Amino acid sequence: MRVLRIFTILVFGFAIAIPQTGREIMEKVDKQNKYKTLKAKSMMILINKRGQKRERTVVRFEKDYKQGEVDKKTLVVFKYPKDVRGTALLIWSYNDPSKDDDRWLYLPALKRVRRIAGKSKSEYFMGTDFSYDDLSGRSLDEDKFELMGKETIDGVEYFKIEAIPLEKEPTYSKRIVWVLPEKWVVKRVDYFDKNGNLLKRMLCDSLKNVNGRWVFTRLQMNNFQKKHKTVIEITDINYDKPLDDNVFTVSMLESGRIILLEK
């Protein structure tokens, strides 16, 4: 199971012993962020440096696989507006951290599927401030974690953890992650470019308990270098509902029937 899932970063709120290392804390986030399937509808707002806004409606489907080489399959479908309606991204994430995720992008105007090469994982998805790599999430074994201490944000104390990527050509030189104890949910992530400069920051707000799971229903990614923002407001979530494996196939993308999928 991968941590830092873009659109839904979820945790169970059980009272358990406080871990002592950065790795242990992130294991708690990973453990408490488990579900069989997910269907989530979101409003996405893109804001440029002049304050101009563009809105998108997006539906995200996820399915976890406990056995085999596949860890998770994800499908992101644009429903609105008309010029992007039907555009979809399919991601297959693998349990082996050395194996690159497979990604396919369907463009309805061209009626074709384009495979996203591994070297393109740092590119931004559909004009947002989320890279393809952000949308895939990361296995715990892809990073080295170090607990930097605790930090208070708006009167609430969080664990502050440094995550250093282990791969040779990472998207970011490092990430700094703030985790809320007991609920084990990620509040904030700072991303640093390959020169070690702060590139962007994700802030999570509006913490709610949905069917026994804690979820931030508002995410904001600020890209400081591009002076651009992406806000995601989750409007509807369903867990552990049946999802057919055929939903997560290239043939489903090619058929164009993904726009008919229920949220």
C-alpha cells in the first residue's frame, strides 16, 4: 500500500503506541491508510499567478491488490468541463520498488491512448501542480525516513519527518512530511527540487471522519517556482464497494466508456 495518495489521504483513528522513528511513523500512516476500493468525486481548481481560476470535476477509482506483483490500480477520469471531459489517466503501481509504475493517458479528442514513459514521471498532469509521480504515491521502501522532531501548526503538534528518495533519478531531492499523531494522517508535505530548493507545498485541511476513517477533504498544492496553485475539494467518497478489474484496463480506456462509469 502506498502512502501520500493525491485526492484521498486517509487514516483510522485508533489509540496506539507512539512510534519512535521516522520509518515507524510512516508505517503507521501506511497501515492506517488501507481499504479495498475507493471511489471519490472531487472539484479541482487551478489558479494561475494572476488569480485566474479554471475548474475541473474529477472522479478517482482505486483498487488494492494484496497478492501478486501489482500493489494498486488507479483510474482518474475528468467529467467537466467539456474540453477535458473523458480524459483519463490509468496507473498500475507495483510492490517491487525498483519497478516503474505503468501509466496510460487517454485523450478523447484524438481517441487514442498514450503511454507515459517513466522518464516523464516528473511532468505535471493536465495543467495541475501534481506530477504523475505524485498521483502514483510511493512505497515505503523507496525512501529513507528520519524523524526531525515535532512542530506545532495552528496550535496542533505534528511529527516532522524527512524523506530522502533512494532511486538514482528521483522527482524530488527530498520531502518534508508533517504527520498528525494517533490519527496518522499527513497534514503537510514540502517538496524540494533537485537543487535542494523548495519547489512546492501541499497543505491538507477540513479533517472529517467518514465511515470510521479520517480524511482531509481539502488539499492545496502551492507551486512556489511557477506561482501556481491547485486546490482539490473532495465532495463524495465511497469505500470498499465492488469494482470490476476491467475498469482498470487499457482496453477500457480505448473503448471510451470510462465517461459512463458511476462515481
